[in-house]
Amino acid sequence: MAVSTLPSSNPLPNLPAINLTFPSSPLTLAALAYSKNHTSVNTVNHCVRSAYWALIIAKKHAAFASKPLNMEVVMFSTILHDMGWATTKSLLSEDRRFEVDGADIARAYLEKHAPRGGPTGNGKGEWDKHKIQLVWDAIALHTTPSIATYKEPEVYLTQFGILADFFGPNLPGGLITVEEYKAVAALFPRVGFKDELVQIMCGLCRDKASTTFDNFVGEFGLQYGLDGNGTDKEKYKQEWDENRTLPKMQASMGALEEFK
């Protein structure tokens, strides 16, 4: 398992070598501590790397250069975006996609801990319903770029930053340099992340199969089985085939013919 080299006194440091200033806030730091308490080191490192990539992308991508951005929303969303992988299983549902679990957990955290200033939360640093909804949307849609791209810029940037952690310097458009990648990964290592990701996704196919049939998570079950080592791969494929959305829709539409 990866072990972060980050000093505890400065959990979200600036990186002057790549001209990056991290806009940390008390709420963001508290969210990071919460994530550390309830997810693995690899998950925390992935989420924090995603926050750094979002900061880098925001400075370079034309989609964000001319728009006002609430970066606290983006930082909070990226840092808690994979709470649906929580090791504290009592936080999770039995029947919702992991993205929705993460969004629900983040919203509940904000409703309990975020500074509020009445119904609109207009004061500096205050959170109103709209900002909380932005976080929910950003996390729930972080694996769905075909929708997130057309939402508010905070939602789009969250998704973009998370996607960037799977590409690094290979991200199209040259948005992340090798120097930037090495600077961030040195503090938040990715060693072991790929293997753990496979285990997490296969675990979802095993434990919450109904949430995996209509999205990319099912691909892990089809390829790696229910334990990451091929166990019950054919069993999962049969269940996946029986529950795919298109066949179910076709069967339903066929059944409607009797009402003509």
C-alpha cells in the first residue's frame, strides 16, 4: 500500500516549483481528515492528486479561464469524490452507485459542518443550497463526462481533474507537464493504486451488482471477476447479460404492443 510522504503539519502544500498555490480552507482540510478516517491511503492520494490537477487545468484550459469559479467547491468535491469507496461500510448504501453514495456522503457532511448564513448563505465562505447541490452534482457525475461537461464549470472542472489522474502527462491537450506530474505524485504516490482500484471495482460487482450493469464498473467484473483474480467471471457475465439496460428496454417496449 502506498504511504504518503506528506508532512502532517501541511497536508495540502503549495508547490512553488510548478507555480501552484493550493487554496485550502478549514472546511477543505476537515474534509481531507474525514476522508483519511474513512477511506484507504490510495483513495486519499488519488482524490488529492485530482484536486491538484483541477487547479492546474483551471489555469490552462480555455473553458475555465474566462469564468468565475468557486474553487472551494471544486477542492471539496475532488477530495471527497470517492467516499463511495469508503472502508467504513456503515456509510454506504446497499443499492446506490458508488458515485451517488459519495455525493450523498459529501452533502450530509456539508449540511452538518459547512458554515451557513441563512437561506442564501451570502457571506464569505458560507454555503447555500446551490453550492451544496454543485458538490452533489460534481461527485455524482464525475464518471459521466458526457453530462458533466455541460453542467456548471465547477462540476466540469471536478470531473476533468479526476479524469486527469488516470492520464497524467498523457492527458490530451498538454495540460499537465511531466514536471507537474512528478511534483504532485512525489507527495501523493500512486504506487498500488491500480491494483486497489481493480479490487474496489470487482468488490462492487460482487456486493452491489445491480449498481454495475449500466456503467463502466461492470467492465471490471467482466474482465477480472468478482475478486480481481477471475473468480465467478462467467457467473457475473451471465447476470450482466440478463440485466443490461437495452435488452430490458426492448422487452418492456415489446410488452407494450398489447396496449395498441
